[in-house]
Amino acid sequence: MRAAKIVMTSLAAASLITSAAFAQQPMTGIVTKIDRLSGTISLQQTQSGTVGAAGGAMQEYKVPKGQSLEDFHAGDKVTFTTSDSDGGKTINKLDKQK
């Protein structure tokens, strides 16, 4: 019984670490809408690796108060990382692709 409890605890911890690692992987997308007044940005995640695949669904993200959206415009290709917080998704890092 004790061994089973240790195994289950280890699996739960590994699951949490894995999900946190996936959340920090950089994604690429295209800016579809910017609302500077409410501090949100809408991005359509681009699919990678498959030729002819349709783009991902458009998702709206909150932007931290210290991060400026002035350099970004609809149609820009960006690299970004996100996290789940305060009942919604928040941009951690947002960079324009060259």
C-alpha cells in the first residue's frame, strides 16, 4: 500500500512538471486584433510541420500592464509564451518575428 502511494505521488508530481514545461514552450502565431484600451491581443496560432494545414483557432490573451503593444499591428507574425492566470490566458513573452 505504501509503495502504491509513493508511485501515485510521483506520477502526480511528474504530471505537474510536464504541464508547466509545455506551457513555457514558445509558440508562433499571427496578430489578428489588438485592443490597447483593455490590454488584450488576439492571436491565431500557426501550425507547424504539416504542409497545407489550416491555422489554429484565434485566441484572446491578456497582456501584463508593463508590456507595450505599440510595436505590434494586425498581421504581424509573432513568437509568444503564455500562462493560465486569473481565469484567462496571459502573455508572458511576445516578440515580433523578422
